[in-house]
Amino acid sequence: MPPPWWSPTCSRSPAPLHWAVAREAGVDPASLLLAATHSHSATGGYWNGGPLVRYFMGAYQEAIFRELVTKLGAVARRARERLAPTGLRGARVATTGLNANRRRLLGPIDPDLTLVRFERDGEPPLDVVSFSGHPVIGSERDRHAISADFPGELCRRLEARGRDAIFFQGAVGGLSPLFPEFPQPIDVHLALVAGLLEDGVDRAEGELAPLACEPFEVRLERVALPPPSCRVFPPNMPRGWLGELATYPLRRLVTSQARRARQGDPDAPLHLLRLGDAAWLGTPCDLGVTVALALKGALAERGVKLAMVGSQCDGYVGYVHRLDDYLHVPEPGFRELGFYENAMSLAGWDLGDTFVSTVRSW
């Protein structure tokens, strides 16, 4: 049963959407992984938060929340009604130049595109595709655009080829998608990135191999969160303490708003769905790339051949990186986004390592 705070009027966190959809679908919340593809150019308004939430997502609108619950719940019910034996194949391929670290010079990236295909007699194949990169093309090219960004453009292309498609958003923290040296109109830029991703899907399709569907595992573990905090500058950065002092009023405001946004929701869900050789691990954050890589490694140690590790699943607690990332002093040109992501790590700088140690303990 959902906790007493599942209603959006009883909690300031975004987690009630997950619980409400599960209730609408008539399923245990632990069996429903609710994953957003993320876009800076899409409708907000479904999170009943404070001023910080309204700044990023717009004012809360009950009608939007209810529409999402109704439609997502209906999709889940239809899926349950159409259960049938399904084949499973998958592959992983490396891409080149499609994402870049935005926190440090020549920093780590996750270049892999992962494809898992569900095949059922008489039905189009369902391709689940995962790739890491922050979908900000729409907002960067046109701040007034309404766009599903490169995940939506890729799915549109795959659906035009006669298949169903789902994009499972990988790491977004510390990673930018490809941005050409010369600015392009939004449609040209999206076509470029989605076209290269489509090429990756084609290469993965040529390498598809059967995947075992056992063991089947569903796990929803809630990780206790420390009190909200807001730090910006690495402690070993020269004169960083002066920056912390100068930004104290802003950091105090952000911390208070994070505390309000977390009202009634004191922990972070790590949500695992495993079908033998394939697994989907959802995290409720802008997941940093080094955390994602470590989580994939932890799942590989448990025998998972194709792991998709996702951002912004079931809720939201801010940016989450590993401690070493926060302690790194960003090079000139990387500081603006690095410091921004530091400040938006609202649950402190240790949560990423806690996520990794939690999954390794399973």
C-alpha cells in the first residue's frame, strides 16, 4: 500500500506520482519502475513543491498531475491485459563523440548505447534503448521550444520504421550531448544527434544475441537521505572558502527549499528490475556518469550482461556524483556547470558512493 503521503497534497516531493500511477494501475509500487526521459523543453507542473521547484518546473497544476496518473495507469493496465510469451535479445555498442564530460577536461564518459529487444509473435518488436547525455538541445537552441529532445526524436525515427520504442535515460549528470562548433537550428541539431544514435541502434541490431530471462528479480530499496545541504566549491580549491562565504545566503535558501521539497519523503529509492541477463536500475536523481559506471559494474558482478542505469526514476533528490568528482577542482571553462551541479547535490556529497555500496551489497 502507498504510504500516507502518496497524495500530492500531502507531500512536497515528486514521489507521489509514482505511487499514484501504481495505484491507478492496480500494481504494487515495487513492480512499477517509473522512468522519465527528461527534457528541458517539456511540460512541468506535476510536482507540488516550493519556490525552487516552481522556478524549474512551473507552478503545480492538479490537472496535469491527474492526467499523467490516468494515462500512465491506463498504459500499465493495457500491458498487463496483453501478457504473452516474449523473446528477449540484446546488444551493447560504443559510440564516438556523442557525449562529453561537462565537469572536467577529458573526464570520464559513458559512450555505450544499449539495446534490448522484446519480440512477440504477430506484434512489432519493442526496442528499449539507453544512452547517457543531458537532453538540453531544445532549451539551448530555443528557450521557448516544446520538444522531447533527442530521446523523443530517436523514438520517433524508430517508430517510423515499424517498431515500438522506449528510451531509458542513462546518466545526465556531468554529461552533455554532442554540440557542433557552429550553432545549428534545433531541428537540424536534433536530426544530427538522433541520426547518429539511430546508426548506433542499427549497429546494435546487427549484434543482437539471445538473452536469458532468468533469474527474475524485482527490488525496491529505499536509501535513507542525510539532511539537505548545499556546497558549491571543493574544499581544496584555492580561496574556495571565500566563495562558500559569499554564496551563503543563496546556499541557505536552496537548502531550505530542498528540505521543503523532501517533506514527507525522507529517502531515495533504488529500483531494480532484472530479467536474467538484462537489468534496469532506476535512480531518483540527475545521475552522475561515474556513479552510473560504477553501478553498471556492480550489476555486472552479479551476472548482468546488459545493464541500463537510469536517471530520474520514481522521484527526484537532485544531482548525485561520487565524492571524488566533487573534490576535483574544475578547469576553466568547466566551472560554471561543475559548481551548479555541486550546489544541486541537495542530499550531500556522499550519496553517490552510498548508492554504489548499496547495490554491491545486494
